[in-house]
Amino acid sequence: MECRVLSEKPRRASVNDTVKMSLLCEVDGSCPLCRRDLVVKKNKKNVRVFDVAHIYPLNATDHELAILKGEVRLSNDIDCEENFIALCKECHKIYDTKKTVQEYRQLVEIKKEINKIKELSKLWDRQTLHKDILIVAEKIGSMDERSLDNTKLSYDALKVSDKKDDTFGILNEIKVIQFILIFFVPIKEALKDLEKQEKAKSTFICSQVKSYYAVLLMQDFRQDQIFEKMTEWFMTNTGIDDRSKSEVLVSYFIQNCEIFSEC
Ligand SMILES: [Zn+2]
């Protein structure tokens, strides 16, 4: 039986600006329920048009207590950032007055994804990837069509279909297959060149890639998310400014067993 102290007044933490900005960034500036922009331009000024909502209600009504009974909670403390989410004013009003268990679960899932990404950046804030992978990226970017034609990998050598699962998506698969067929051999050569310059350098890079993949796996990311996160990691850690080049490198490491694989 739920017990509520009658004398306890509804309280609400005053949410400071830093927390508000962090909540806004978490949802990429748009309402997670209706995708409406949470910052709009008014008289050439950016105006925030969102509320900080409690995912699990702060002063739950009897109805809310009943429908949310036994549901997962994001935090023991209801009035803290882990239980907050930025919503547009309309969605917030509906959520607070006509809450359904489906909406509650939806927000819990959204916030869980956000928390996974936050955890990841905490774990890997200072994790770097050897900068010389940039040399490899530049090399593949400078190759012409003819030289790429001569180094194509055979279709039979592809390993992608053995490794990918349903979460990877057909578009990613097609892209990765094409990148592997065209760029696998030249990248392998470029990594061998690095190895000649300094013993174990390419081995070191491969193990860094494998470790980062393991971290993503531990955080329970799906394959499409892993592909995206790895692509971003290559970019931010090496100064590669072209997303496609970074995707080509990630594709190489899928074929070469560092990613999506136990080998
Ligand atoms: Zn909304």
C-alpha cells in the first residue's frame, strides 16, 4: 500500500541554467515527443520554449500511482536530473495531466538512451586514437579511380553478412560492403607502411579500435549506433573532417575483425 504524507507540500527543485542547458542538449534541441524546436527566434533573439518535466511525477495523483505501479524508475530521487527531461510546453501539459503508461515508458526509454551516451563520454573523455590513422585517411582520399580499381577486394572475401545483425540496417550494410570492396586493400597497405615506420604502430591502432568497440558493446549500443559512434570517434580523435573517410575506416575495421566480431 502506497503511503503519502498529507502534510508534505508539493516541492520542486529549482532547476538552474546549467541543468536546463544540459537537458536541452540531451534532446538535441527538439521535443522528444513531437520533435518541435525547443528554442525559437523572437526579435532576433533565441528564446527557450520548453519545460523541465519530471518523467516519474513529483506529486503523483492516485491515478498516476496506480498506472505506474511496478514501473521502472530512473532514479530513487524523483526531483533530480536523472528523472528530468526537456519537453515542449504542450507535450508537458498533456503528459502532466493525461499521462499514460505508454508515454511514461517511452520517456524512460529515451532517457535511458541519453544516459548511455552520457556514461560513454564520461568513460572515454580522454581516450584518444593514434593520430597517425589520419595519414591512412588522407591516403585513401588521394587515390584515383584507376588505382582503386586495381586493388579491389573480391566479393567472396567479404565478412560483413556473417557479422551484422538486424539492427545494422540494409543501407549501412550496402555502404560498408562498397567501402570494404574498394578500400580494404589500400588501407591494409597504408597500415603496413605505418608498421614499417614504427614497430607495432598499426597493431596498437587496431587494439585501440577493438577496445573502443568493447566499450560500446558494454554500454549495450545497437550495431547502427556503434557504426555511428565509431565514425564520430575517428573524427574527433584524429582530426578527420570528412565523415565518409571516417566511415571508410570503420568499414575496414569491420572487415578486419576489430568490430562486430569475436575474432
Ligand atoms: Zn512536444
